[in-house]
Amino acid sequence: MKPADLSVRILQDIREELHGLREEQREFRDESFTRFEAIETTLRDLTEQLVMLARGVKVAIDQRSKTEDRLRKLERRVAVLEKRRSA
């Protein structure tokens, strides 16, 4: 094989290898993008769920506060009635 033919063959091999590397890079980028979209969607869903959970907790705390207030008022009324009864 002539040196010029050998050089051409080496350059062709390098070109083919570069094409292969570019294809691998393209596939990796596409796969990464798909994964990123899945992660983004999951995070968005989790964020919505956390917002709903926070609202539910707030409602529960408000209800408990109201219930505790009503319970304190009832206990005071019962205490007054018991004092009257024992007197």
C-alpha cells in the first residue's frame, strides 16, 4: 500500500469514528433531554401536591384552633354550671 493510500485510509477511519462519536453524542443528548422532561414533569406534579397538602394542613390547623376554642368555652360553661349546682 502506498503512503498516500495509507494516509487516505487513516483519514477515512478517523472520519467514520467521528461520525460514530457524533451519533453517540446526539443519542445521549436526546436521552438526556427526555430524562430532563420526565424529571421536570415529576417535580411540577410534586410541587402541586405539596401546595395542596399545605392548604389541607392549614385548613386542619384552622379547624383545630376553632374546635379548641369551642371546647374551652364549653369547659368554662360546664365549670360555671357545676359551681352553681354545688352551691
